[in-house]
Amino acid sequence: GDVFAYVNADIILTRKFMAGIEKVRNRFEKFLAVGRRTNLDVREALEFDEGWEARLRERLRTEGQLESYTAIDCFVFPRGTYQEVPPLAIGRVWFDQWCIKYARKKGLAVVDMTRFVPLAHQSHDYSHVAGGREFGAYGGAEAEENLKYYGERRHTYTILSATHEMTEAGKIRRVIWRRESAAVREFLWEVFVHKTLGIRKRLGLSRGAQA
């Protein structure tokens, strides 16, 4: 094939995934398409009958939780995109951000398909990883080695580093200042919401106080 996709094994895809890739391919010759996951508790076997995708999308809408901008669970790119790859530990933190960094440094279009392509992430623990979440997937020797190869501060290149985004209608548009806008929102949240929680509770203005 002339296009490759890396998708984490705990992700459930619908046909919108292929539709989104086709839209990106029609727009760009060279690209990296990425997606952000939505967490969902899936405890039963899925029945892939007529209407299963609509039911899954409804569950994502009503029960799912969109993960942070660091949760990048799919990468789609043309053959030959990644020519110089260090010995990263796949499935450990920082390898995903390295992939975005590489694409940006090469001047490729990085397309965020999140709003058009649902990525259902089956919530799970990390008992299958030696060291668990803290000392296996997100910490430990392999994660630290990945960080060295990444060569940047933590979270320098995330899905906020995308150059384009796909709308819910499937339109691809150029985006700028995403990372900066997110930083401003986080700052405002910290200053006006988090740090004033104690005062608002004493005044009876927080939801917890009202409850």
C-alpha cells in the first residue's frame, strides 16, 4: 500500500476513519493525519450488525470523555514519510509526540481528524504492562529513553501542533495559534476557577457548595 496507519489496539474504528483518510489524501500529497481518542467503558462484546456504528457514536456522545490533547492514538501517513526513526519504544510515552515533531520539522501538513473521525478508546488498566501506568507506560527506563530521542520539553509537540483540522462536516481548514490558545485557556482556568475554588465555596458560589 501507499498509505500506512498506526492505530493503538484498544481503539474501535468506524467507516468514518477511511472516509477521513480519503479526504486528507485528496487534499495533500504529503501529510500526517492524527486523531484524539474518546474514552468509553466497553464491557460487553460488540455486535457488528446493522446500526452498530450509529449506536457506538451515540454512546461516545452521551457516555464518552474526550481525552486531553496529548492523547494521540492514530497516525496515518504516505509510504516513505518516516525516513529517519530512532529506536523508540512504541506504546510508551513520547513516541507519539516525536512522530508529530518529525512531520512538522519536515514541513508536512498535520491534520487533526478528531472532530470528524470517532476514535473509541476502550478504558482499561495497565496491568498488562510491567510497572503499570506510572512505571511502565508513562515512566520507567523505556519512557525516559523515548524522551531523550524526542529531544524536547514534555508536550512540546501534541495534537495542538496540527496545521489543519477536519470539521464535523469533513471540511479541512488551516488552523493557527492552537497551542497558544490552549495555554491561555489553561491559564484562565487556573487563575479564575481553580485558585478561587476555596473562596467560592465559602461564599456558596461553587456547585459543590450548592449541592
